Amino acid sequence: MTQHHRLETRELSAGYEKRVILEDVSLTIPAGKITAIVGGNASGKSTLLRTLARILQPKAGNVLLDGNSVHHMPSRKLAQVMGLLPQSPIAPEGITVADLVGRGRHPHQGVFSRWSREDDRAVFRALEATGTEELAERDLDTLSGGQRQRVWIAMALAQETDLLLLDEPTTFLDVAHQIEVLDLLVDLNTAQGTTIVMVLHDLNLAARYADHLIAVGGGGIRAEGAPQQVLTEELVQTVFGLSCRIVTDPVSHTPVMVPIGRHKAVEKHKDAAA
Amino acid sequence: MSDMSLATPRAYRRPSTRRIQVLALLTALVAGLILLTLSCGRGCLAPGDVFAALTGAPGADASFVVSELRLPRAVLGLVAGLSFGLGGVAFQVMLRNPLASPDIIGISASAGAAAVFAIVILSVDGWLVSLIAVVAGLGVALLIWTLSARRGAAGARLILIGIGISAMLDSITSYVLLEAPAWDRAEALRWLTGSLNGAQLTQAIPVAGALLIFGGLLAFTARDLEALRLGDDTAQALGVRADGTRLRVTLAAVGLVAIATAATGPIAFVAFLSGPIAARLLPGAKGLLLGAALVGAFLVIAGDFVGQFLLPARLPVGVVTGAVGAPFLLYLIIRANKNGGTL
């Protein structure tokens, strides 16, 4: 059912108004995989995601989906292929979960077309996949932070796109809910082959859950590839200016970044002195 | 926790009986109100007499009162109320703030000032007044957008700038009225608070035309406008062009409000009140545009009836709606301070 689409950037420069944040970025998002964009505050990781999702116009260069510029495609057609969950989405007051998730069907409906059986099925699948079916009639305002985030993801799922972009989907969630949301995205990726691109704050969770890491810093891409190759002590030093040790996650055998601060270190670390 | 868990797909968007009931009830209320205003003034006519007068049956003695006085008043009240309600809610939904209604941010004031200027100083009438009012309304909308243009125009900034511009325009209206050679108090009041006094059927024609054209444009844009309520980013992710939608909605809403204002004056707070009232009647907000239009018509016709016959002195409709609207404005400001208040 899911088709693999090729999303790439060519010599992309992106930013806000007069300020260029990223320059000359050329990258390819691996189809059918989970990609995490990591980087420091104001490094441009959100800017990259928002430009990929054609929320921001590029300053130069292109974002190409299957070879066509996303900024020149018909909006509705693009919305049938690529979805986005922004960092802090807004909901109208008093909206129910089912109604909100149903809004994800927008690009599949015409100006005056009616709600169809297919729309019902899509909403059901989205609620079921996110475990929010029993919340369907609830008012969004009455849900907990974790439940609400699952509902927003359900809305993006109801859009039934082959590519799903998420801007920090775990912010404001406690650690249990962060894991729950990331597990859900893996489910989606394995079950339906959805290509997922997300901005993540937490390096270690990014390394655990992503197949492909993109490290953003200093106005461009510092490294990209499998987490084992990307997440190194040198990279953390360049991107975050932080000395660290990389150890192996005993649970997932992925790299884990352990920071070295000025205090609390038991052994002497050469890097910390530097 | 909810006890509603079902194992099979079901209809998540049933044809909402509540929505249909509320809209039907509002329509019936407006229709009933029109019938009431046609039949009753200081005294009441039998429905048969009203019908006879409307159809121009020979020997109907109520003919003049009903056809020449009450009918134009009811028709103008209806189309103006629909326009104010629709234009108001379109602004409020688009800017995600009930305070961002055209009568608060200066759109109505600009149309009113332009209409007064056109009539008193330029001595024009008819369609030209409507046109000048629309152009002024669009100009002021553009001015407010430009002055408040920073990412996301929905902020308090836009509303405060609009209130300032509104005050300036109101003073222009007052000045022109003071300079006008021979205006009576009633006519002046029309341009200050809005009134249906001296309504003629010909005045209702441009308003009805605007309803058809701009109401149609809004109906065509309603789905995208609805998506805009989820924020610009989400709307764009759903395939809606935020800027294009805002442009269409602004054009339509300004057209509706300005042309109605050119006919009746800026009937106080109708545009502002209709949306929030309709939103409370229609939770989940499906059918909000139509609901707000009907509430607007109800407010204008009911306010006019109350002002004419149920109060000790005859007052124009704007005084009545203003008296109802002002406390509600205070309530919304207090509430907005608590929770940021979307519509």
C-alpha cells in the first residue's frame, strides 16, 4: 500500500526572513526508514524539517519529492503524500478527538464533498494504531499530555501519507510517554513502511529509534548516516561543544552519549580538561 | 475514562442531529421574528391581514404600514444581520480570536466613516456608497495587516492596532456629522451606532447582492477556513494555502460588513456577538458560519423590535445591541486573559 517516495534537498539554503540558517544542504531522506534530525538549540533542525514540509520557502536550492520541487507542487496533491505534525499544534476549543482526527482527511476531500466510508475507515485505523479509539468521543481539552500527543499523531495518520514529518513529537512528555510515542512511530514504520522524519531533542533516543541520523550545526549538515557512525565523541564536541563518552546501550546496542561536565566525573577525562 | 470502546469501524461523523436541530431552530426563530415585526407595532394585526397586505389584495387597509414601513425594515434587518454575523465570524475564525471582529478592529468604522463621507461631502448615493465603503474597508484591513505584520497576525497586537484605528475613524465620522449642514439626530445616530429607521427596499438590494457573492465565496472557502483553525502549519500540511485562504476570507468578510454598514450604519457589536453565540450553540463548530449568520439576523431584527416598541423611548437598533454587546465584550476580555481564548 505504501509507496516509497524519494525526498531530497539540492543545495538548499533555508531560514527566516533575511536570516539564512542553513546553507548548501544536499541530502536524501532514506525511503521507508526512520530519520532523526538532531542538533543544538537554534541549529536549524526545525528549519530543515519545516522547509522539507514546504512550510518555509527555501532561500536557494530545492526540496524535491520524486524529482519535483515540493514548493511548486499543488498543495493538496503534496498533502496526500506528505504529512506534518508541527511542534505546538493548535486545536479549536471544545473539539472532540474523532472530529480532530477526521480533520486529517482534508486533502482527500473536495470543496463540497461529503464524509465518506473511506474517511471513517481511515479515522478508525488511525485511532486504533495510536490506541485512542476509546477516547474518540472525548473532548480534546480533557486529555492528558500523552493522550493528546497520540491524538495529534492519529490526525496525521488519518491523512494516510507515505511520508510523515514530525517536529519534536516528544516535547512536553514525560519519559514513559516519550518511549510510547517513539514505539508507536516504529510500529507505523514497520507495519506500513511509512517514511518518518522527525526532529528529536534527545540524542540517545534519536540514536536508539532512528535508522538514519542527520546532525545539524554551524549552518549545515555535520554528519549523516547510521547512528553508530554518526554519534561519536568528536561529533558531539563539534555540534554541541560538549565533551562526552560514547557507550553502548545495553538494551538496544545503540550508541549512548554520556556527557562530561565540569563536576561529578570520577575518573579524569582528558577531554574535560581541554 | 470513557466506556465507549468498539471493535469495528463506525461512523465518526454522523450527520449531526444537534447541528441540524440548532440551525433549523435558528431559522425558525428568525422567520418567526420577521412575522412578528410584520404583524406587530404598537398594536398587532391578524396574520391574515398581514398576508393580504403583502400580496396587495384590494381593500387591505394595513397595506401601507406593512408593505412600505415594516417589510423594508424587516428585509434590511435580515440581510444586514446575516452579513454582519457572517463577516464577523469569518474574521474571528480566521484570526482565531473572538476579539478580532470587524466592528472592534475598525473595519465597520472605516466603512461607516467612508459612507458618511461619501454621502455628506461627496453627495453620492446608492451603489457608489457601497463601493466606497468596501474600498475603505479593504484599505483599513490592509493597513491593520501591515502595521501588525509579524509572524502570525492573530495576536493582541492586531487587535490593539485595530482598536486605535477604529477610534480614529469614529472621530472622522463624528467630525463629518458635525460639519454636515442639515442632519437630524436620528440620521446621525445611524452612522454612530447603526439604525434601520427609514429603511427602504432599495437599500437592501446591494446588501443582498453582497450576501450572494461574498457569502458564496465564503461557502467555497469554508473548508479551508476550518483547517486554518488548526494553525497555519497544520493547515498547510493538510494542503491548504494559508495566505490565499486569508486573502479570500478577508475580501469576503470586508465586502459583507462594509456593504451592510453602508446601508444601516455600523450596528454595534452584532458582528462581534454572533460568532461566539453560535459557537456555544454549535459545539465542535460545524456549521458555524451559517449559525453565526442566523444569530446576526436574529440580533438585528430582535434588537430593532425591542428598540422600537418594548422600551419607553424609541431607540435605534444599535443602541440596543450595543447595550447587550458591551458587557459581553468585558466578559470575553476577562476570559481571554485567563485562557488566551480561541473561538
